[in-house]
Amino acid sequence: MKINSNYLRLKDSYLFSTIAKKIKAYQASHTDADIIRLGIGDVTLPLAPAVVEAMKKAADEMGVKETFRGYGPEPGYEFLRDAIAKYYASKGVNVSAGEIYVSDGAKSDLGNILDIFDADNKVLIPDPVYPAYVDTNVMAGRTIDTARGCEANGFKPMPESHYEADIIYICSPNNPTGAVYTHAELKEWVDYANKCGAVILFDAAYESFVSDPTLPRSIFEIDGARTCAIEFNSFSKIAGFTGTRCGYAVVPEELERGGAKLGALWNRRQCTKFNGVPYIVQRGAEAVFTDEGMKQIKANLAYYMENARVIHEGLESAGVWHVGGVNSPYIWLKCPLGLSSWEYFDRLLERANVVGTPGAGFGDNGEGYFRLTAFGDKERTKEAVRRILADLK
Amino acid sequence: MKINSNYLRLKDSYLFSTIAKKIKAYQASHTDADIIRLGIGDVTLPLAPAVVEAMKKAADEMGVKETFRGYGPEPGYEFLRDAIAKYYASKGVNVSAGEIYVSDGAKSDLGNILDIFDADNKVLIPDPVYPAYVDTNVMAGRTIDTARGCEANGFKPMPESHYEADIIYICSPNNPTGAVYTHAELKEWVDYANKCGAVILFDAAYESFVSDPTLPRSIFEIDGARTCAIEFNSFSKIAGFTGTRCGYAVVPEELERGGAKLGALWNRRQCTKFNGVPYIVQRGAEAVFTDEGMKQIKANLAYYMENARVIHEGLESAGVWHVGGVNSPYIWLKCPLGLSSWEYFDRLLERANVVGTPGAGFGDNGEGYFRLTAFGDKERTKEAVRRILADLK
């Protein structure tokens, strides 16, 4: 019996536990400190009433023999796949319901999709990055190359001739940086992937925060993407489903490698190792796309984006270099005074009683940068920005 | 870019689609036929009122800012892990809440657990079998050996000296056969696994159907199991959660291989590729273990077991060799008149208008056998048994 020895090569992340420890230590010696957390990556507003009502109705159906539902179709009920296809259509993107695979979230899908690829494939991952992209590939023993984000490219790395990539990760709007690729930039990636036969895993979890109509919200807005890309999306951020769990992958019919349709492989994976999303949750997700649901979730998104605007404009007024905060709930700023990520963390905690996330925690290229998020309370966010600016003066 | 070529070695299963086609064809030429389905593997009774109420209350909480829940702990909320630990205690089994990992179902866990093992491990799988055990290992390219079930061993294969196994699957009460291992039999397997360093993956999904107090309902009732076994269980069959999705794995603290604690590896897998079970569903699962919930689900289990009794006693009276049906919702019978599985399927469909599942669909050793299930309607099950017996006369 041998365990998967790749697990022993995983790096433990102490990012959030170190943050928690530092806050605790500071609070212990400054019991009156009014600390504002601007590092939170989770939503804070409740589920929309339309979603709650739909789930309660579905729960009632499950309690009656005539309307009870047992095992559902693994890729999701038609009613939800149809609703998602219509949502794509509303964004001007043509995706059929049969290309949509409903799941318990983008995190699960982004990890599990790797099952259908050979362990020898080379992987290209941007840095700074959402840590799960790296860890899931380390677990499979794959060789990882890094696409470097930096101030010069606005934390939007572009294809480079020396890359050898079979699998390419792109997240736009990006977590942690908030940077958003343009159509032209994504077109370069799509052309590159089609040329070398790579597959792009496109994480679109933050697409609902894009308000600029000239920016893409789906990789499938790009010509050629249907032969090289899989898109992952989720109800977590659009509708506050982080604790309700529903997402979906879109695998185009045309997408084939080695003579096999990737949609068929993914469906086989899911039918063998997954049993579908709770009926109740699927009814809740469907309600997101009703007129009433959309109106309610748009109010929530506007609340978060007002926070983002306050942070963005505050930093702008103080001349702090940053990306994000306009079409993204994340703001990625260059630490002032040449401070390192953790030095700035300590300074903000001590001098402003504001907590953010050190960029160095998202990869080597995050050193010297800092992430703030828009998921907090409106008045507290304003106060935090006021304190951050006061400290800079 | 290479796909995982192991996927191309998967056998397509046409079992249930062939059954559906045969029924459709028969019905087309016999429009008045009153067909009874005794092959269904899904529950049919609705969720217990206590579960429905708990989920509706949780949905309401999710709609209010003060009680909203975002990302939950990946291994499950303490309230549910504690409730499951108490359920184990009620069965006389000592398992701590920290050893319990809540998931979206046993099917997911039984597939995903393989991530933590090396692809070179040799696997021992009983035959006949739940097909996902085989497919998940084929996907990982593992070598599979078969533990043969047959009339002589009552479809309870035992360790044999020629086996070379690193990973051993045991399902008791068994799907598809309904056979239940005794303490002494499981002790043999546990001793065997401890001796050769193998890990037993114990599928306990049907434990709630065991009414005989002398039969084990958990592998952890067996001395020595804590150093060689992982147990998988689910709310699907105990409480009708097949469409609500909640299960759990129990990985004992003592279980180590290659110097690593398997619980820590599993937790790392889940924290990287999974984001927990919906809060609403976890509250529903918790309600199963309340006094009220237990009373309600026991009524449902009794309903199914009355069906099982009717089938079992009917076959007994006709002298048909079979296992299961006493401490299991499945009944596994030897086809009469020396018929093959599919021959008996056709005969029952045509002469009795009853549908079951050909045993050959569960592996080579299922040929000549046939599965009936207790998940149908009470009166319809009685009528089906009457017709089966009439055909045998």
C-alpha cells in the first residue's frame, strides 16, 4: 500500500491562520481597538428572497410522496440547465443546455476536471493566483510553469513563446488581483491555445461584477474559444451561494482532444464520482434567473460594487498604484513606501486597525502587493478607507 | 495535451438503458399491460417532516443578514459531526466528531478517496458489485483483482491466500446482493488487511436496514478495524436523501500508511477540491437524528422492510434460492429453471409483467441471478410477488 506521495509535496498555507493569529495578538494588547476586516473573501449579504422562497417550496415538495425527487440527473435538472443557457444568451453568448454541467461549485469542478487529463500534461498557472489551481496539480504530480503577473502587464500575464503548456488557467475578473482581460487579450490566449493544442480552464466566477459592456464576461465571447476552452462559473458570488453550493462547467460540443469529446469524458467522470446537486439547491439557483431574483441579486451586487468604488477612488485620490475595484470586488494595490506585503499588513493593523490580505500569500509575484475586498459593510468600508488614507498622509 | 487514456478503457454500461428499451418495446405491443417495477434502486417515500421543517428553517436563516452563512467548514459543521458521532454511539461504536468528514454522498467519497492512494496500488473488488467501485479504479489505471461471490459463500467472498490487495472494497449489507457479513467474517477481513497492510473501504450505506442485533452495522464494531478501515455512509437510504445529497466518511485517527495519517490526507483533498455541503442540507441531516426525526425515518424503513419481508417469504415459500431481504432492501435470487439473468428478465416481463434487474449487469458472477428491491409501493410489491410465484407454479 502506497499513499499518493504527491500529497507530501503540497505546501501548507499559513496565510489565513497567520492573519488570524496576528489579529488575536494585537487585540489582546489593544482591547479597545475597533478593527475593520477588509480582507474577507466571502459574501456577507443574505440570499435573495426569491431564492429562499424557491428553496422552501422545493423542501415542501420533497416532503410529499407525489412531488418527492430521488436521484436527479447527474449533470443537473433541465430546468436549471435551460435557465443557465438563457443567462448566457442574455450576455450574447450562445451555449446549449447540453453543454452545461451543474455541480456543487467551481472549486470542486476546477479540481475534479483534472481527472480527465493525463498526469504528464504541462500546466501553466498565473502567479499571483487562487491557491487551489496549484495544489490540485501538485496532487496529480504535474509539472507547473508560471505566467508572471506584474505591474508592467497590469497583473494580466500574456502568452510567451517559451511556454510549454497543455493546460492553461485563466481567471478574469481575477482573484486575487481584480484585473480583467479585454477581448483582444483573451483572443491572444485563445489563438495561442488553439495553435499549441492546449486547453484553457477559464474561471469566470466573478463575471457578474463586470459592468463595463466592452469587457468579456465569458471566454465564449471570443472567436475560437469553443475549440480550446472550458468555462467554470458559480452561484457563489453572483447570488451569495458560498454556503449553498452550486456551480457549473460549460464544455463546448466542439472541444475534442486525442479523438475524444471532453464533454463526454467530463460527463463520465461526474456520473461515476458524483450524484448531482440537491434538488432544493437547484430550484434556488433557478430562481436567481427569474426577473424578481435578478432584480434582488443586482441590488446585492450594487452594494458590493459601491464598496469597491469607495476603495478604488480612495486609492486613486492618494495616488496608490492598484488594479481591480472597477469591474471586480477585489482591489490589488502596491504597498506604499516600498513595504513588503507583511510589513504593510502589520502597519495597517497597528496604525489604522484595518485588516487586508498580504499579496505574498498568493504566490511569489504577489510580494509587495496587498488585497482589499468589497464584501464588507458599507459604512465600515468607508471608515476603513478613511483610515488607510489618513495613514498614508 | 493528452487525455487520461484510462477513460477509453471504461466499459459502457447498458444495463438500465437495455431494461428501459425492453420495457418500452413490450409496452408498445401490450398497451394494456400493468407492469410493476421491482428493480428500482432509489427510495420512493418522501423526506421526513422533521427534515423538511429543519431545511425550511435553515433557508429562512439564509435569507437574513444576521443568520446568513457563507463558506462553512469543509468537513462539515460541528452540529452535524456531533450528531453523527452520537448516532455511532447509539450503535455502540466509539467514533469522534473529528474523525467524521461530511460530504455530498457516499458515491462521491468512494470515488474521491482514491485520490489519496498511489495509482500503483492493487485493488480487490467483490463481484457482483456496485459498478462505481470498478470504474473509479479503471479511471486511475489501477490493477483490479476480483473476490468472487457465489452460492457456496452466500455471496460473501472471504480472504484468500492468493490475493494481492492494497485496497479492499466491502459493502455490507451488500448492493446488489443484500448479503450481510457477520462479526466473525468481518474480523477475518480486518485481520487480513492488518496483516498485509491493506486499507478496507467499507461501504455502510445500507446499515440502517439491519434489524438483527447480532449483525454488525459498522466496520468499527470489529477489533482492529481502526488501523485498517475507512467507513462510508450516507443519508440516502436511511432518510431518503438520494436527491438531497449528504453522506460522510469516517477515517480513524489511528489509520496511517507510509507515515501519513489518512484522515489528514483526506481532509487536505477535501479542503482543496470541495467546499462543504449546503448549510440547509446539513440542518436537514441533523434533524434525522432528533427523536422526532428518528421516529419518522424508522416508519419509512419499516415500510421498505415490510416489502422486503413479503418478497423474501414469497421466495422462501416457493423454494427459490436467495440471499438478502431480511436485513437489507435487496433480494438476490437464483434464476429458476436454470435460466440466465436476461432470460429470466424477459420471462418475468412477458409472463408476470414484473421488472427486476438481471444479476449479470453487476459483474460476471451475477450471471444466473436476479435482483429485486424493496423500495416500491406496498400493495404493488405484494401483487408482484403473487405474480412471480404464480409463474413458478
